[in-house]
Amino acid sequence: MVFKKLLGALGVGGPSVDTVLQPGPALPGGLLSGEVRLRGGGSDVTVDRISLLLVARVEREGQEEEDEATVVLERFTVGGGFRLAEEADHTVPFTVTLPWETPITELHGQHLGPVLGIRTELEIAGARDKGDLDALAVGPLPAQEAILEAFGQLGYAFRSADLELGHIRGTGQQLPCYQEIEILPPAGHAHAVNEIEVTFIAAPGGLEVVIEADKAAGLFTEGHDTVHRFTASHHAAPQTDWNTQVGAWLKEVIAGHESHGATPSYGDEHGDRHRSGPGAGAVVAGVAAGVAVGVVGGMVAAEVVDEIGDAFEGDEDEEGGEEEG
């Protein structure tokens, strides 16, 4: 989806901007290419800077209830320092590297729920305006895809995915938010665990896989959460028996034993417990039959936002605050 927005802050007749991204999903830590197409307005102007902002819709906990905000995950400078003549066309090609922790928005072509965008920002004569917003699709890394497929092969079903504002202590997380992928257990494990939440913290050297289990209450015990952290190598992904590996992780998680020494906890910057509610994500459709994730008829996708501008609308002030902080 690409749309144009007149730079209102620069006055009627100002330049317009249209950013076109390369087709197909990007990958975490991978390259994103495209071009920024400018059209001059009613007078010559000097474009001081062209910036691309990787923005995301995230859930955050308020004092009474959860709400959503727009946060800037990364800012890239892709051009600037040139004169744009009246009604002239000017194209700036770009290639940038996405953060390794960039959330996954789709799997095998099915939208998972998180909403990411690339916002184009121009600086002209000291004025700065958000001129274009484009939806960004991000697919999984090979290790992430293999792990999710293993969950499916073991009978687990995708429920939803969302982005949570905050940090997971004890991990190498760099971004201000993390992604939770909620997975429902098969009937054979439903008595032991209500749901599994998986978070990937990707880095050049591999993955941290944080698994939180919402353990079901027993006849003489109360339900509670257990959190475990595992690691996975990017290079070993093709040779790994992921069904066996993930099965071993799940056995440990369900048994409730601590993994790798310290147990990380989910928290915001103040260290408070930070969890999404049971209704996080709008579940509307199942993945088409034959999907390799192995949960045919069970994996469901969050509702795709028809117009990404609607998802980010009204967050201009909030986005700026997150960026400056």
C-alpha cells in the first residue's frame, strides 16, 4: 500500500512525497530497499534531510486498562542536502538494514496481527513533516520459522500475536517493545498448561527464545506462570531436528523447572509485571490448508488493517514522545 500526503506544514503548494518499498516481505536484520519519489511544489525548496522511520503499534498498560501507542523502532537518514525545483521530480533510492528484533508480521503469507510501517519524513527550511506512510511486511528468519513449524507439528495452534511495550529483563533486548506469539496447547497438554507465549529476541549470533507458560490450576494447586529462556543458532537451523528440540523445551517448561539459571521476567522500565490480556489480538480467520506450520485449520490470523493510516492515525504526538525518549 502506497499513498501520497501533501506536506501541509510547508503550506499549500508544497512538495509531495511518495515512498515505494520493494515488493515482498522483509526479514529481521535484513535489507529493505525502495525509493523516495519527490514532486516539487509551487516554488523551489532545499530538502535538508529525508528520514525513514520504522514505526509500530504496541500495547501498553495504563493505570486502569491497556491502550495502544505508536513507537519509533528505528530511524534511517536516506538523503538530503539538495535543491528541489518547482514541480520537478526527484527520486532517492535507498537500502537500509532493519533491526534484528523487528517483529514478524506474517507467516506463509498469512498476517499475524502486528502492524508495522515505514514513515517518510522530510525536513525543509527547518520544518519537519511526516509525508508518507507505508505498510511493512516482515517474514520470519529461518530459525524462527522452523521453531513455529515445530510447535505446529507437535499439535500446538496459533492464537494471536501482539507487540508489548517494555523489556524482558535478563535478555539482550534492544528495542522498546517485544513480540508475544500466543499458542494454544493440544488436548493432551491442556490439563497442564492453558497457553504458551513465545518471544524471539534475535541478534546476529542467534536467537533467544523466551517461552512463558500459563499453567493450568490443578485439584490442589493454583494456576501460575513459568518463564524460561532458550537459545538457537541461525547457522544450525537447517540441521536441527526442531520437533525434538522444541519438544524438549516444552517438556521443561511444562514441568516448571528453571532454565539456564536465571528466569527472565516481563516488565516495563519500572520493573512491574507486564503481560497482555487473554483477548489480545483479533482472531478472524484460519490459515489455508496445507500451510507448513502444521496446524492446518487451527492456526488463525489477526485481522489485517485495511488502511495502515487508520492504525497510526491520531498518534502524532505520542510517536514523537516515544522517539525523543
